[in-house]
Amino acid sequence: MKIMITGIAGFIGSNLARRLLKENGQPGRTLYEVEGVDYLSYGLRENVPEGARFFQVDIRSHALRELFKGVDVVFHFAAKNCISDCQQDPAETADINVTGTVNVIDSARLAGVKKIIYAESSALYEGSSVFPTPETEVKPQSFYATSKAAARLFADAYRRYHDIEFTALRYFCVYGPVQDYRRTVPPVMSAFIIKLLKGERPIIYGTGEKRRDFVYIDDVNDFHIQCLNDEKTSNKTFNLGSGVNYSVREIFDVICELLGKRPEPVFKPNLTGEAQETLADISEATKLGWIPKTSLRDGLRESIRYIENEIKLGRV
């Protein structure tokens, strides 16, 4: 099976590429041929694993039409996804997340790709007060969430009029090694770990009472593999979270405990466009046998190991 990953140099894309290559197992036994595109606006070339063929191409480029020839499945992860950046530049957000997604889908259509598995976001539930939140509760508020909602409408239209299978995945707070800590506002776990390892005081936006559903990257990749091999995932939408949430302050306390440090955080005003709470209803995914297995502490330990190594290499 030939797999194309957009955003292969990013967090989820690079981890999926690594997992697919690992699935190949012994030399000479190839289940998946892995290729990927990334413009390297946010991702890093060093994240792309050896064994994956890489193309530095913008998802808005018509060059995708040629690159997608012979591809069986496209995983579409490339996006402008830092909420604060998207709030500052809604025009570019729409250009990348909507126009770029349409170009990915249309390029796949022209190349005869059979299936597209693409990233939506739990941000689509920003305006919902239903917890745990099922896939039906779509109430986007921020520019980022709105761009994801618009891209979904295009995906639905392509599904109606063209012979392409789609699987939409709504990621909650995915964390783990290679998480993008270079964003304007880094993901909370990476931000806390980096500050603490450097002997600095971490920043908490708001009071620390916001609650988030965190899910480890390996568990998410288990479902990615299932999407490749289980027809029951086709033309459906799935929440990918843990089904449990923690306050930002609770995450801070666990990381402090694991690192043996106890500084007082710096509190700053809330960031605009962020939901107060996220909590996934994962029943649609668990009906198919998927269960997130990684505990919060185990996932954080792996995240700490990765960032410690990055600091040693001078990348942080």
C-alpha cells in the first residue's frame, strides 16, 4: 500500500511515518511504501524518518497532482494550526487550511487515490457545552476551527460527487515525542517541560482551571493503522481523545512531580479563541475496538525523555 502524508515533517505526520515504516518489520517485507510532502513552514526536515521519500512542496501547489499518482491512501495533516497565529491572520489560515485542503483532495481525485484520511480538530467543539462531546456537536468559534469546518464541507461535497472514501479524525490534545514546541504558543506539555528543564518558570494562560483531553501519539497511531485496514472507518468521523480530561494546573503538577521541581508558574491573561474545556466522547472509535492505552504519566515520561535529548542537542 502506497501512503502519502501531507505535513510529514510535523508532529503527527512524522510519528505516523515512523510507525508505518516500523510496521514493515523485517527487511524485504514491505506493507507500506511511505512518501510525504511538507513545505517546512512549521515542520522540520530532520523529523522525517529514514525510509520515507520526502518532497518539499506546498499543499497549495498543483505539483501534488503528479506526486499523488500511484498513491493508495493520503493522510492529510498539513495545516496552519496554532490558534493564536490563526486569530492574527485569518486570511492565511483560510488559504492554507481551506484552499490547501481542497487542492489536496482535488489532486487526489485526479490521481485516482482511493481514500483520504484527514485531520479535523476538537476545536470544532469550541462553542459546545456538552461533555463528553460527541461528533454531532459542531460549534466552531475561532478562525482556526472555522477553517476546519469549511474544509470539512468541501470534503463532504467531494465524497458526494466523486468516488473517494474519506475518514475524518478529530484530534483532541495529542502529545508525545516530536511535538512542535517551536510554535508561537507551544503546546502546554512541551512548554512546561522545556521551562522546567531550563530552570525557568512556566507560563500558565488564565487561572490553570481550563481542562483538556490529552491522548498519546502512539494510541492515535493505532487508530491510523486501523483506518488503513478496517472498511468500517470509511466515510465516518471519529473523535480521538482519551475520554478523560485534566486541568492545566493538574498537568503542571504532574510534570513538576516527575521532574522533581516545584517552581511557582507565571500567570498571564487567557489567550483568545481557546475553549474552557475539552472532553472527547470516544464511543464511535471504541465501538471498532480502539482503546487508548497509554497512561498520562507514561506518556509524559516519554515526552520528557525526548525534550531532554533535544536540549542536549542544542535544539531548544
